[in-house]
Amino acid sequence: MAENHNQRRVLVADDDLMIRKMIIKVLEREGYAVEEAKDGADAIEHCQANSFDAILLDMMMPRIDGFHVLEWMRENRPDLIDRVLVMTAFTRTAAEQANTEIPIVFKPFDLHDLVEQVRERVEMARNGSAAPDGPESDASI
């Protein structure tokens, strides 16, 4: 099957099946080609073989957590770092201390806001521009 190079590609990496499927459904409705990873090891496998316009990365996952995925990206795929949106249920302080340069989406999140943040990441990836400093989301579903 030939890949549509104009299609916006997103990776959703979250070990919670319900959250992952909900995000995928919403993003596919918005016209994104979405791949899913059930844990950090799976996310790394996807990133080794593919490029994405945006990556939604949960921090707390089995086998390999989101922190280690980010570490792997910095060493092996630094081109993907600006495309990451971290998703976490950590307290705001803990999450910000752990990862200040990457936008954080706090769980529970607002789906509309999540789609907007994905759209921003995709536009930046397509335009080759750096990530803006924007507010994090902490609105609930």
C-alpha cells in the first residue's frame, strides 16, 4: 500500500487502551493517519522505522517509560523531539521539573485542546519551525 506523503502522521503511545483508542478515534476523524504504541518499547520501534508529524507520549508505561523514550529520541532521533507532546497524570510540579522543554498535557485532558496542540505540532513539523512556548492543558475530559 502506497503511503500518502501529504497525510499528517501521528503516533499515540499510551499503555491505557481506552485512552489510546479514544485519542486515535478523535485524531482519525480530524484526518490524521494514526499509529499506536502500547508502551515505550513499542514507541521506540515505531520511531526507528518511521517519522511522525506529532507524537503523543505517556510518561508512565510498562517495559520502557516515556522518560526513557525521550532519552532514546535525544540520542537516536533528535529530529522527533520537537514533535512530542508529553501526556501525564503527574502533578504539574513533578512533570515540569522532569521535562521543561517539551509541552505537557495533563490528564485528564480536554480532547479539543489536545487536537489543537497536535495540530500545532504537525504545522511546526511541516514548516520546519521550532516549538512555541504555549500553555499546558489541564482541563478535564
